[in-house]
Amino acid sequence: ESPLQFILKNRSLRISYYLVLFMALSYIIFRGKRRQKIIPIVERNENTSLEYVATVSQLFEGQKQHKKLVRHLEDIFYHFTKKRYFLDRDLTDFGERLSRKSRISHEEIADLLFEFDRAKKKLNLGDDHLVILNKHLDSFYKNCK
């Protein structure tokens, strides 16, 4: 007689045998699955662009390096136009295409580009020029579509 037949003939051993089978099957079903790590809670990103602007402006204002600030603003402007409107700054009709895509008048775009050119050519930039350039940039960013 085999060991399994011996276990099945004896009532208490048979109940124990079935109980072990049931427990093993339950373990396979409920605990045998692959366990995943708990997904951590990710904090929301904060908008730090205003802090960035304040830091950069304080840096350039303290050093009175208006030309570097204008160059930095120009890089940000051209990066924005390239990312949003897929326009390269080296295009001959950049102003016209930007005007069409952003739905801002060609005169306003031309004024803004003229201010960038004027800043490049001037040796010493004053605060008044930065204010004018900033007004043009603010107008562009607020009205672009």
C-alpha cells in the first residue's frame, strides 16, 4: 500500500492532507502573484518661473549688464517662437511668418525685432531701452495665439 493510500484511509490524516492542499492552493492564488512596489506619491511641480525671472533680473540689474540681459531675452524669445511656431530665426521672412502664425500685426513684430537689432548695435544700453523692449515682449506674449 502506498503512503497516499495510507493517508487517505485514516480520517484525521485525510482531513489534514486536504487542508494542506487547500492551504497550498490558497497561497498560490493569493500570495503567489508577483508583488509590486507601492507607487510613491509625487508632489506637484511648482511654477518657479517668477522666481527665476526675479533672480535673473536681480543678477543683471546688480551688474548693470543690459546687453547681456537683452541677449538673454532675445534667446528666450527665439526659443519660444521655435518651440511654439516652428520658426527658425534665420528665415528671411521671419517677421511675416511670425505675424501670420501668432496673429499679431506685422508692425508690432517689426517693432520688437527692431528693438532687438537696435540693442545689438548700441554700445551702451539705458534703462529706458530695456523698458521699451520689455513692453514689446509683454505685448507679444500676452497677445500671441
